Amino acid sequence: MVAQSDPVRVVGEGSKPMDTQLSPESIITILQPIGHLDTHSVLRLRMQLESVMVAQPAYLVIDLSQVSFLDSRALATLVHTMKRCRAQGGDLYLCGPSQPVRMILELTRLHKALEIFPSQTVAIAAYVTALSRGLAVASTRDFREPIVMGQI
């Protein structure tokens, strides 16, 4: 459970937050999708992302530890979300990708554009460190470099 004073909000696969003890100052949102993220299931994730990106800037962590597959629509959703978060002065961090998901991210070269951490704890610590230093959280990676989507 997230403590009352923690700046973290966890949103599960359903439409309701998994943790109901949220403080209004919660600024980091963690989403943890489960299973395949494909054309059909990514719509639910996209709706959740849209609902949490109303807060500006949006600081999002997507925990991919329970995701076994990403298709091109899911990858496009991640890129769209990253761009929107960064445009707001926030960022999108990914964490815990399984080996198959990591391979997809590497084949498509998205691992060069997205910040990927081994766990939620490390991703949250990266946000907290940047915010405590008063730094803009947006990634230092330059997304103007073209990313060629490889075949999966």
C-alpha cells in the first residue's frame, strides 16, 4: 500500500485506482497492465493514460513486468504518451519489462527513446531525485533522432 504522504498513485488494469489512500499531492502515477498489449487491450490502457495525463505535468511509470507481448499499436501508444508527457514538462518511465518485451523495445529501438528501469522502486527514485533537485524531469534523450520501427 502507498502511504498517505507518498507522492505515488497506482492504477491497475481496471478503471479504478488500486490504492484508495491517495493524497491530493500524489504526482507520480504507476500503471501496471497485465498480459498482451495488442490492438484490443491497448484501448483500455490508452483510456487510463488519457485520464491520468490531465494532471500537468504528468509523471508516469508503466510497469511492464506482467506484460508478455507488445504489438505496434501498443508501441505507438507508448510513444504518444511519452511525447505528451514531455510536452507537459513530465515524462514517461517504463520499468520491469520481461525479456520478450525488452527484446521488442530493443528491436524497435524504443529503448533509446524511453527511460527503462529494472523496477518501480528505481523508476520512482529517479523521479524523486530529479524533482528534489528542482530539475525538469523530462528525459535527456533526444527524440528528434528518427526511430525506425523494426519488424516484430
